[in-house]
Amino acid sequence: MEVLFLIGRILFGVLFVGSGIAHLTQSAEMGAYAESRGVKPGRLAVIVSGLMIVAGGVLVILGIWIDLGAILIALFLLGAAFLMHRFWGETDEQAKQMEMIQFMKDISLLGASLILLYLAWELGDDAGLQIVEPLFNP
């Protein structure tokens, strides 16, 4: 069963490492988009969020403080959903639908990060196949 937890962590974390690298390598373009959605300063927000999700993804994948990694990812997703994908404010139906899809994706991944956080805390060092047990002990 430990191997399933590892595979799940890798699959989950890779998404955020890849996205975070895109945030960092395309910060000007993504920053302009963030500003068009009302997030200012856009480029700084993109760089900070990119660092958060790269760090979170790497921590989750490697099994180093999985709880901290899950928290970083959850914070990013919460912000992205409610700041970047406010579908309820769209007037164009196609844009509204696209933003709703992105919002729901972020909320679903937020749920997955909270499940990962719970598992990290519940299993602790019994999760296996991790380098360091969770940082926080609730």
C-alpha cells in the first residue's frame, strides 16, 4: 500500500512542479494575465505562487514534510480559484463556462491537497516511503 501513496504523491506533485516552472519561466505573460483578472502586482504574484507550488510539489513528491507541501499547494489553489477564476462575475457565457471549469478544477485539487494533508498527519511516519515525517504535529 505504501507504493500507492508514493505513486499518488508523485502524480499529484508533478502537476504543481510543472505549473510552477511555467509560472517562473513565463512570469511576464502570466503576470499580465493576472493583472487583467485584477491581481496586482501580477508578476510578483505569479513568481511567489510559482515558488509556492514548485516547493509544495517537490516536498510532496520527495516525502519531505508532506504536510507543508500540501499546505503550500492548498493556499495557492484557494487563491487561484477565488482571485483568478471568478466565473460569477463573467457576462460572456463562454468565458463564464471556461472560468467555472477552472474554478471547479482548482477546488477539486484543493480537496485533494486537504486529503493529502490529513493523510500526512494521520499516518505520520507510518506513511512509509518518505524521507522526513510531517513538519507539524496537530
